Amino acid sequence: QVQLVESGGGLVQGGGSLRLSCAASGTIWDIRAMSWYRQAPGKQRELVATITSDGSTNYADSVKGRFTISRDGKNAVYLQMSSLNVEDTAVYYCNVDRRFGRSDWGQGTQVTVSS
């Protein structure tokens, strides 16, 4: 199992930036892809960005050009968020995919963007 701890959330004004971090521990050797998801009140959890073990990245259309995902090996994954708007307000979750379909989640970190 992989333990994930997110940090870096908070309150920011529209147009501002935040950097989320997610530290991984446990069986990190088994990690394949690392992702960020978010869930706004009353909405389903949605995929924000993914980075694979070879460094390939994928983004939701709503964040392309504004968010950047990166990783430090299998120890941590980051999400640099810029030009934030109120629609980005959500709880952001770190996720890792491991072999055999296993997946682990962090506890989430709140991001609130004020207008």
C-alpha cells in the first residue's frame, strides 16, 4: 500500500497561483501513474492531471495551459496551478495507480478561489 499526504491548499484570489504537493511513502516502487483529481461541492470527482512513469502528462481540458503536473521520481507529485478562477474551487486529491489495478488516495486538500 502507498500512503499519500497532500499539502499546499488554501485560499487564493482569482488570478492567483498555488502549488500542491503530495508525498508518497510505502510500496512506492509499485507506482505506475500519479494523478491529481478534484471534487467540488455537489459534483463528481474529476481527473485534473496525470503523469506516467515515463513522464507523459495528460490534462483535463479545463486546466490545460494553466496547470502543470510534475513528479520527483516516485516520491512525490506536484500540481502547479496558475490563473486560478472560482471554478477551480474544490478538494484536490492525490492518486497513484499501481500494478494489478491497485490504487491509493490521499486525504485531500482544500483549494478555495475567491472572486
